[in-house]
Amino acid sequence: MKSMVNVVISISLEQELLDKLEKLMKRHGYSNRSEVFRDAIRRFVSELESAEIESGRVLSVITVVYESTEERIGKRLNVIRQRFKHLVSGDFHMHLDEGLCTEIIIAKGKGEEVAEFLTSIRGIRGMLSLRHVTLSLEEF
């Protein structure tokens, strides 16, 4: 059996995010921050591993949330969308409230290209959230 040695790392968080984390931590029964981060990282790794896109044709619905004051994010999304316009079947921009925008993008194409599209979007700094659901079209 492998020895599970914990390695100490440090991270920087905005105070507001830390405050939210502390509230959720207590509400969900975590005893300390390390427990929360280990759980979050396990989920993140699992999500990325299960979301690895296979070859073949896929359909991906991508949702991005960002602060409306971050105009550069919207501009950067447009540049990326244009670069991958052969994949984009549709997109939708919506103001969630005065401070938040969301972009919903539907991409369809070769799995490798859709994965590259997602990686390009994921590289935009300052987004609050990026989620995607990807389905293989090979079985249809």
C-alpha cells in the first residue's frame, strides 16, 4: 500500500472568497481548511479526468460567468469564439444581474478541437466560473 504523506502548500485567496469558504465549511461539517481543499481538489481532478474529451464528434455546452465590469473577458471570449467559429453552433450572452454576465456557448466538432477550444477559454483570467457538459455524438 502506498504511503499517504501530506505535503504543505500555500495559496492566496481574496478575503471575500475566504469568508464564503469559512461559512460553507461550517455549514457542511468540514473541520478545517485542509479538509475542504483536499475534497475540492479531488473533485476538480475527478471532473477534469472524466471530462477529458475523446476523439470523434462531440457536442459541448459551455457556461462562463464573469463580472460585467470585466469587459476584457467578454472581448477575449469573442476573439476565441472567432478563432474557433467552425465549432460554435450557437452562443448566448445574458446579464444575470447588474454585476454578472454569463455566456453560454454550444460547440460541436472533433473532440480534440473542442478540447482545445475549452482550454483556450479556461485560460482567460478573472472568470468566476466555467462549466461544461460534453457528449459524444458517435453513438447517435
